[in-house]
Amino acid sequence: MRIAVWHNLPSGGGKRALYDHLRGLVARGHHVEVWCPPSADTTFLPLSEFLAEHVVPLSWPSAAVRTGLRGLIAEYRDIPSRIRLMDQHCTRCAEQMSAGSFDLLFANSCRFFRVPSIARHLNLPAVLYLQEPYRWLYEAMPRLPWVALPPPNGHRYAPSYWKRALRDLLKIQALRVQVREELDNATAFGTILVNSLFSRESVQRAYGLNATVCYLGVDTDQFVSHGQPRQDFVVGVGAFVPEKDIPLAIEAVACVPEPRPPLVWIGNVGSDAYIDALCRLAAARRVAFEPRRLIDDSALIDLLSRARLLLYAPHLEPFGYAPLEASACGLPVVGVAEGGVRETVVDGVNGLLVERAPAALAEAIQRIRSDHGYADRLGQNGRQLVLERWTLGQAIDRLETRLAEAIQARL
């Protein structure tokens, strides 16, 4: 197959999935070329190591502080303007792809809008691998944008209240445009692939469209235990962002009886201010918290090979790459029983799944810490589970089949 690929992914699990997918397809003899805007992360797991990568310009307005009526109107126009600029970028990418005699478009997520418009500009079988819909529009994170403002505390005709109400109304109208365009973009793809049953349900709820589960896999030659003695610390993996709920992980460790294990957290993305706030929370709870940002895979695997367990508690995680990587390294997982984590962690097999509560997580942590034999069995089961269901070779088989089906459906 000749496959044209588009993405606008940051560093993280989505980019790792794309890297592994494309590396596997190229190894099997398929011709693959990639298009992306400059906002995509091209340095984390660089695709240019094994294929041609085209970085196509994207104009993007700078954020500016604006006041008054013009500021309100500008805020309304920001989202439609950015959608239009991204569409112009996709149009240029589609023109270049059209000149390349490709059999298929294989698009991945956009970090700004999740679903790109590129399929609307190409006459090719189009497959989208979607990590998740634009969650902030469809989930309370922490509050749905459609919820009305609270009533005024004072006089109902106060100018300050109506200014806030007007700003909110314009914002909602702009978000409705984003929802419309996201849905139209998704409908343009003949096939939507997702990473879990939970993600398939999320696509159905958000778009009313059917999606096909195409499970990811782990490189079991790379993610493997180094056979080092396990040490008494807990490791967490995920971006330093609120949806990963790192505060809950800190609170959970704080509920573990002293002497408590340190919590080492690994993430690529996150602001200094947010990490500082996490450090202050940990200090107040007397938890030794060690944030590690932008470490390479060798350092990640070293920590997974030495830790006592992986603690994983994100909100409605679509899939959960980190638990599989931990299992491949023989590391048991303690996680919250929600989202796609319920598909990558089998309770009592490769880890323990509990409710979203610090005390419940702490109890599971302590159970693994206090019984090394049980912890070893969970770790061994986890490695075996990955080898049976979640290898990279199996993931490439699944994807290759779906791409071929999309081409065949257009013949």
C-alpha cells in the first residue's frame, strides 16, 4: 500500500502509537509518507528516522489581551478563525498528497481540534485513528461549557453581569461552530479507528458515528524488565495536566502508613507552575514527590524495572498505554476502574482496579507492598498478558487489516 499520513500530535502516548504503527508498516514493505504542521512534535520519537516527513506551514494567530467590545468580538472570532487556518493547512497537505498517487489517507488526531478536515479535501479512502473526541466539549472537565452562568449576586441589571453573560454567549456560539466542524470532519472519514471499547462509546456519544476498535500494542523487545531488585517506590506516568489527576495519586500515597514510598512521576508535558503546585501539595501531605520531565525511553524502562508498582488514576483515560508498558516490564498496576484502563488492566491478574478514592488506592498500594510474592505474580501475569494480547506485531496486524479493508471498500 501507498499510505499518506497526517497528524498534529504532541509528545506522549498518541505519538508513540503513531510511531509504532508507521514503523511496523514500513518494515512490512508499505510506502508511507507523513504530513504535519509545525505544531506537531517532530522530535519525540521522530518519524523522519525511517520515512519522508513533510512539515507544511500553518499560520496561527498569537494570543493577545483584548478589552472592550472589539475584544469580545475577537474572542468569538478566534475559534472560527483558527478552524479556517487549520483547514487551509489541510488543503495544502491534500494538494501535495494528491500528486503522490497514494492508495489511502491515514489521519491521526489534531492537538487543537482532534479531528482534522483533510479527508474533506481528498478523493481517497480515508481512515482516521482517533485517540478521543475533543473531551472538553463533551465531558465535565471540570464543568461542561454549555452550563449557564450562575445568577448575579447583586442587581440583575448590573453591567458587570451582562458583560460576563455576553462574553459567555459569544464563547458558546464559537464552540458550537467547533462542534459542527468536528462532526463534519469526522463524517468525511469512511473509517474511524479507536483504541478501546470505551473510546468507541465516546465517539458514539459525541458524534453519533460508529467506530471500530483497533487495539494498540507494546514493543515487548524494548519494554522488558532488566531483572533488577524491586525498590520501595511508586511510579506514575502521564502528562502533568489536570486530567491525569496526579493530586489524587499524591493523596493516595499520603494515606499509606509510614514509612511511605516516594512517588516518582514521569511526564513529557506540563507547566512549571502546575508542577510546583503538585510539589507543594506533596510537601503538605508529607509525600516524597519526584517529578521527572522529558526522560528518554531507557530511563523510563529503568524506573519501570525497579519500582514496586505503577499508580494510574487519570480521569476517563481513553486507553491507558502506561499500564501495558508497566506490565511488559513485569510491574503490577494499581488503577482506577474507569475508561479504557478497564481493558488494559485485568483486576487480580496484572494489577488491582479500585474506585476513585485515596483510601481505596492506598489499600491496594499497601497490599502489593506488603506481599512481594503476590506482587511478583501480578508482574509475571502482566508480562504474559502483554505477550498474548498486546504485542506490537499484533497491533500492526490489526491496523494493516483495517487499512486494506478501507481500500477494498472503495473498489
